[in-house]
Amino acid sequence: MFRHILLATLLIFSGLTYSQHVRADDERVMPTSDDRWTHWPWRLAQPFPWSDIQGTWKVEQDDYVSYFIFKVVQLKNGVKQVQVKQFDGANCRQIATGVGIEKGSLVFAQMTSKSGKIYRLNLTAFKRSDSPQPPLQGGVYTESVMVLSMGEISQQNLEDMIHMQIVKISAHLDQRACLQDVNN
């Protein structure tokens, strides 16, 4: 009898610990602040740079840090998609996945966090000369300045989303660059 009570107690507390852990991960899916001092010239967006996008990318804004791995997949009908994995900037654990498709000069992705939260992610490319702020330098040079926009799935307007410059840090499609960056 005592074993059954002990087992039930352990299961209850492990479930509470898991739910708290999931909520902590979700808090890091998107930045909490919305600093919009940079106005991106959306009308000057360039064609999406499919040859540059594959690899590991990093975004930082205030105390928010996140890593993204983008993998390009070409379907049989010739359409390209981007498989997206998002990793927590503090510990490199995967916190969300999604798939993006190109519409015009943007790539739109629907992301789902580990706990089931659904949100929107957009990628936009600009010429370096069109960037309203100096382009950030990552570990890998890219022709374009990339802007990552994030928001609730219901937000249809770009102006309502959070926009951050994102930099490519590696051509690898695994957590290697994230782990190296976090440990430095």
C-alpha cells in the first residue's frame, strides 16, 4: 500500500514539474519586449535567398536569445519549403518546429512549441544598403540582411509583429553551433 501511495505522489509531482518546465520553454519562444525603434522598409524586400538560408541562425534582442535551424526542402512539384527548428538560447534545447513557404518575397512559417502553442514566423531579406541599421555580422557571410518577424498566429499585419535582425552563425543543420556559442 505504501508503495502505491509513494508511486502516485511521484507521478503527481513529476507531472507538475513537467508542466512548469513546458511553461518556462514557452516563455522563451518569443521576446517579451517589443522594441520597434527600427522601421524596416518592407517595400524594398528582396527575393528570398534560398541559397543562403540553410544552416543555423541566431537572433538576439535585449535579454532574448534564440537559435533557428533552417533546412530547405524541394518538393516533387518544384515548390521549396523551409523546415524550421527553434532552440532555447540558454540551453540549446529544441522548443518549437514548423514549416515555411514562400509568398512573394517573404517566407511564412507556422510554428508549434513543445507545449502546443502556435505562432507565426516570417523571414524577409533586404539588401545590405537598404538596412535601416548596420547589418549584424554572424559567423557566415550572407548576401542579404535577414529580418525575423514573430507574432501570434492571429496577427496578419507585419506592423503588429516583433522584428529582429537574424544572423547566420553556421552552415550546419544541428545544434553544434548553438552549443559552442552558449558555452563561450
